[in-house]
Amino acid sequence: MKKTKAYWLFLLPSLLGVLLFYTIPFLFSLYYALVDNMGSQSFVGLRNFTDTLQNSLFQSAAVNTAVFVGLSVPLSMALSLFLSLCLQGMKRGRVLATMLLLLPLVVPSGTIVYFWKVLFDSNGLLQKMLLQLGFNHEAVAQNGWAMGVLVAVFLWKNVSYNIVLFWSGLNWIPKTYYEQMALEGAGKWKQFTNVTWIYLSPTTFVVLLMSIVNSFKVFKEVYMLYGAYPSPDIYMLQHYMNNQFLSLNMQKLSSAAYILFLVIGIVLLIVFYAQKRVTDAYQ
Amino acid sequence: MQKKRIMPNIIIGIAAVVAVFPIVFIFANSFMGGAEIVSRYSAEVMESNAGDFTSHGIHFVRFGLLPESVTLEQYKQLLLESPGYLRMFWNSVLLVLPVLLGQCVLAPLAAYGLENIQWKYKEAIFFMYIIVMLMPTQILLVPNFIVAGWLNIRESYLAIILPALFHPLGVFLIRQQLKSFPKECMEAAALDGAGAWRTYWYIVRPNLSSVVAALVVLLFADNWNIVDQAVVFIKNTYDNPLSVYLGNVVTGDPGMFFAVSVFYLIPALLVFLLGQDYLTEGIALSSVKS
């Protein structure tokens, strides 16, 4: 009994830190979300939550965030699965290729921002090429593709994370399964659907989980490209939250944080349990 | 058959070029003079770029990798005449180093402790770590902000450094690694009379160096690119880390952007080159969920 007590001392510094800096104040912020203001602090029930949900800025931010996640997660997963399969098909140069693909992951978002502007700004290379191809100025100048730019920029930086995940999942699949299929005369596509896709599915859920989590990191890119006040079609929940920090509105801030926490928590739990079921089914 | 073998190489080749090209662009353009950068990329039509493609009075970029005249002027200006940039580079160092050092000490200890504690609900503690780890920065900033108020450190870097020091990523990664560590080794050490501390120091710790290296690369990549926390906590422009201020350089001092960027990129590239193998390992480890 005494022996295991010593181990608590190892954990304690970290545990106290997590409790003090994350868990306790987060629980405490629920209190802020339930009172009317920092002065009188009288309870108002769920009014802050309904106010937040009805706030038009919050609504459009939530929609934009959902659109971004809905676009970037499947695209990133499809692209990384495809590229990791290509990596597997390579005979030589795999180490160098992986290294080059991983490079964007460590590149600070800000250092590359001018490149994206040169490419995508209203006087950028893309618009220039469209104009030279004969599209008219008004159609090109319409600023409807800011979201597309964000998705592209985000994919460039983060896709390799998923490639590594898929890659390590692919290496878990025994080569003999493929040999068996090849002996039975199955083509590449059949091998993919009958072996790769099935045995990769636990990994796929992990990639889905991490993609959802990582997709919120896009704020760095949006902020570096467009600053604190971007155009309304790419105004994200992260901007909404940041503006509440600046105005020190603890009620709006805490209630928004809890709403976001619940939504993300539920989505992650669903993915997590789906993954567990699939993993159990194949073991 | 021959064709099938070549396709993956071509596709990966294209992907690798896409991945690397923006970085090459930044490096190549850093040898341009400030005036050339402005005349190439500005939306404004001016004397020096009047020959370029324009439409409706807007000058469109003249994209290029090779400077018309190669110069080190921008670097000279950055290193000798721009204390502001150097100071913000130093701010980044001040924000990253304590986090790296602290995590490298605290996380292995905590993971080792957690792995060996015999308590019914210890997985609940680990679950809490995982939840915190998975939440987006904007949610975590709320508790960080509240504590910073309690401790009265909202105006200081500590408001950013302290929470980052305790971010659960490190404990999570190292515990994943420890799960595959042979229990017999630890038990053998205990039989020889080694206490928890001696077992940690002589048996466990030496075997953690590669996962700690992986952690360092992941933490460096994240914290050298710090934006969200700085936007909330840092009020004075010159107290910002360079990762945030680079956004202002594009509009405020475009001629200097590429040199400043390369200057800020170099530490990240060095860490990447040194720890590249570990980075792959760290990402793969982070995926072992259940």
C-alpha cells in the first residue's frame, strides 16, 4: 500500500497544474455562465445560454465553423488516405518523400502568409490568371472564395499529420492478407475494399477524431491572413470567443465556451464509441 | 505493370513539390530588395510596375522566384537596424523555452506516476487529461484567462507559459509509450531494493529519450507558432512573439517580410531536421487511443 503512495508524488505536480489551470477554473466558469453580471452576480438560469444561441454573430460564426469543419475534415481525410496509399506503393525515396511532406507541419503560419496573399489576394496570381483567361472583372472580384482559400491553406499545413496516422495504420495490416488476395486473383481495387479499407477502419476513426480536433487550429491561418475582423463569411467561433475576451464579457464567454464544449464533447464521444465498436469487431 | 509502379512516385512527387514550394518561395524572395518586393506584389500601380498586368486600376502580382537583383540588404537591415524584430524574436524564445524545459521534466514524472498508481479511479484522471488535450485552444483559454485573473498575471507571459507547461499532451504521449514498457524491468528493480525514484531514474527515464524528443518537436511546432493565446493576453505590440507580428509585417513593412520570415523559420527547420524521425513517431503514438 505504501509503495503506491510514492507514485502519487510523481503525478502530483502535473495533476495540480491541470486542475488549477484547466479543470477547476473551467468548472468555475459555469458559475459565470449562470449569473447576470460580474457586479450583482444573481442567478439567471440558462438566460446567458439562450442569449448566446440567439446572438446572430454567434449563429453565423457557428455556421461558418461547421462549414469549415465539414469541408476540411473529409477533404483532408480523403487526400491523406490517397497519399499514404501512394507512399506505400513507392519503391524508393519514401523517407525523403515523408520528410518533405511533413515539413509544413513545423512551419509557423505567419512566415508563409505573404505567399498565400500573393496567390489568393484580390490582386493575386489566381485572379490574374482568371482575368487573363477572359473571365470578367466583376465575377472574379466577388469575394466568395475566402472559405476555399482557408481550406486550401489549412490542408497544406495539416494534411501530413493524417498521412502519418494512416501510414502507421497501413503498416499494421499483415502483408500476407494482400498476398492471399493476389493469389485469388483480386485486383488493386478489390484488395483495397476487401483488405485495406476494412483493416484500416479503426485508424480511420482516429484520423477523423484528430481531424476534427485539429480543424480548430485554422484560427492561426485566418488570423494571420485576415486579422481579428475578417469578412463575415469566414468569421469563426474562434473570432467570436476572442472578441468576448477583449470586451471582458465573462457571461457571454463562459456560456459560449460551454456550448462549444458540449457540442465537441458529444461529437468526439460518438466518434470514440464508433471507433471502439469497429476495433472490437476486428479483434 | 511498369506504369502502375511509376504512378505513386509521380503523385507523391507532385505533393512534395506543393508542400515545399511555399517555403522555397519565401527563401528565394528574401534575397529581393524591398523596393522590388513592393513593386512586384503591391496592388497599387506605380512607376516601377506600370508595365505589369493591370485591370481596373489594380496592379496584379508579378510572381517570381528569382530576384531581378540579388541582395542581402533585407537581412542586413533586419540584423543591424531593426531592434523591434529582434526583440519579438526573443519574445518567442522566452515563450517557448520554459514550456519545453518544464514539459520535459514534468510530463515523464507524471506519466510514470500515473502508470504505477494502483487506484480504482486513476483512469478517470487520465480521461480528464485526454478531454483537456482534445479541446480547442479557444475553450481552454477561458479557464486560463480566469486563473490568470486570480493569480494577477494577465499582463505577464506567465499567463501563457504556466498553462502550456501543464498541457496534457506530454503526459498522454509518454504514458502511451510507457504502456509498452516491460513491467518485468520495473519489478526486477523493485526486487533489488530500488525505490520508486531509483527505478524511475535508472530504469525508466533512460528509455524515454525518443518519446521526449518527439514531444519536444510537437511542442516546438505548436508553441513557436503561437497565435491564439498571444492575441488574448498580450496588449503591447512589441511584447508579441514574432509568430503573431508577422501578420502586421505583410501590410506594414512588406519589403522586410521575407527576410524576417526566413529568420523566424530557421529555428523551426532546425528542430524539424534534428527531430524528424521522432516527429513521425510522436504523431503515430498520439493515435493509439484505446
